Amino acid sequence: MKASACHILVKTQDEAEKIKAMLAKGANFQALAKKYSICPSGKKGGDLGEFRPGQMVRAFDQVVFKKPILEVHGPVKTQFGFHLIKTLYRN
């Protein structure tokens, strides 16, 4: 199984919730990733490319491989911070 996802990584749950609210009002995920994400992937609109189960931390995998695709999930806490995760596809 493989999946592709994009994410926005921030330091606090509060910041993640604020960004999620902007997304709910129709803000562009890629634009917000470029503006707010502290992950290097932010420069690419949060795109993490394609990966397999086990390549990301467990909490991240749980969302990407189990939750509905094309929806924004989170905030998901990992040792890196708080993620908003959008799975683009899974096969």
C-alpha cells in the first residue's frame, strides 16, 4: 500500500486549530502550508510525496492510512509538533 499526503506542521495546537478554521472557510491548503508550516515540505505546499506505511511516525500513519481521503484531519500531535494532514490518495 502507498499513499500521498500533504500537511501543515506548527508548534502549537492553538495555531493548528486557527489554520484549520481558515481551511474550513475555504482557504487554500497549499498557500497556508507555504505561509505557516515549519516543515521543509511547506515550501512545496506541504506535499510529502508518496510513502508506505511505517515511513512516517505512527500517529501520522494512522491518519493517512485509516481516515477518509481529501479531508483535513488534525491537529495530530507528534514529537515534531501539531500536524494538519490531508491524504491525497491511497492505493
